[in-house]
Amino acid sequence: MGFLKLGLITAIVIVLLSVPTTKLLSKTANPVIAAAGDIACAPQKTASQKICQMQATADLLGKVKPVAVLPLGDNQYEKGSLEDYQKYYAPTWGKFKSITHPVVGNHEYYTPKAKGYFQYFGKSAGDPTQGYYSFDLGAWHLIALNGNCEQIGGCGVGSPQERWLKADLAKHKNKCSLAYWHQPRFSSGVHGNNESYTAFWQDLYKAGVEIVLNGHDHTYERFALQSPEGVANNKGVRQFVVGSGGRNHYAFKTIRANSQVRNNDTYGVLFLTLAPTSYQWEFMPVAGQTFTDSGTNSCF
């Protein structure tokens, strides 16, 4: 074999090795979105490298370059103050603020009325008295909800937010849709299952929504398609808990029905490719960690 051919083959091998080793995030006309919660915190003098990894997860956003970023609440610890958002969130995940569609977590409300959160994100966070809104992205409809029920008049049937959700679903008949808020209905983590969000799930399930995204438990967990009562159903909703944005990790407690994949020692981001009639997911770990999860599903 001549040196020219050998050199060409070597160059090709080097280029191939430099390509990110993702399973699903190939070049596509379909929008790719990124989601994770429980993200930024003030570095502590005694802290190990195991906490406050918001820069490492933000690096994944820069690598993949999604068209939208969905912070899933508790985006800035401990109280979500504007000062802390500006110090710790802004230099990391805040670099993607122009494409960010956030939801508010319980820690943000440790500052009265989540004032720091709403000041930092501005109009993209919705009405400060509500914290819920919706928008279209590609062929999909996305619904951002506020899981801090006591702050906004409840989350149950007939509450202002639940009535808004039902009307929004009736208005938007997209084949594919996704909802997200901070606290999960189902979780094997320390917070466990929470029936406060059953009404949300009933409305979403009835409307044929494909995906629910949450944080709150600092883990990654993927559930099988299921009903609002937690019964496996191949026409159900798939929930992801993605509390892996950088703060720290929580233990798993009671493993819940339909929990398919779990991890509580890896920081990372969930990337979703939103095709007109289907979706692909891939959990990507930060540099130096190896856990991942990926798959595909059709919209109903």
C-alpha cells in the first residue's frame, strides 16, 4: 500500500474518532431539545467534585447545540435568588438563555413569589402569577406547567391551572406533544410518587400526550408507557425524571412499577429529537462518565 493511500486512511480514521459517539443525535432537520433540572449551585470550600457540576452539563449543550433548552426547575440553589442566578447559572446554562423555556422549582419559591427566577428569565418564564405557558416547536406542542401547587391555587381538577391545561390541550391538536414541570408524578427516588399531579396526568393521557419531563429527585429515571394510575399501557405517557443537571445525587428508595431504567451517580442531559410522528431520546453523560440511555417511540 502506498504512503499516499495509507496517509488518507489514517486521516479518515482520525476524523471518525473525533466524531461524538452518540447513538441518535445525528444531523437531522428535526428539532433537538435538551432537558435537565436541579442544576446550579454556589461552589463550597469543602465540596468535592461530586456536586455543583453545572458547567459540565452546560458543556453538553454547547456540544450538541439543541434548538431549545428546558430547565426542569430548581435551576439555581438554594433559594433561586437573582444574585445567585447571575453568579452561577448565567455563566453556565445561562449562555443558552435565548433558547431557554424554563419551569419553576420549589427552591425558586424559597425566594418569595420566586421573584429571582421570574426576574432572571423574564417573559420566557410566563406570567409570574402563573408560571405556566405553552408553545409549538416544529410539529410538536410543548406545555410548561407549574408544579408548586400551593403557590398558584392548586393543581387539582378545577384549579385555574388545570382548567387552563385542559383548554390548551383542546386548542392544540398536534399529533405529538410533551409536558414538563418540576415535581414528578412517579419516582423511585426519595420524594416518591406524588398524587398531586394526577389531574395533570389525566388530562395529558386523555389528550394523547407522549412525554412528561420532571426533575426534583436528583436521579435519572425512565418509565414505560403508563396510565395516570401507574398501570402499563402501550397508549400511555412516557415519563422521564431528569434531576441530573449538576447539583448532587439522591438515593433510590422504593422502586416503582414500570420503572425501566435508573441511574443516580451520573450527571447529564436528556436530548430529545422531535420528528413529526415520533421521537428519539438520548441521555448523554458529562465527560468522564459512561452511563447513557436511548430509544425511539412513535406518537399516537
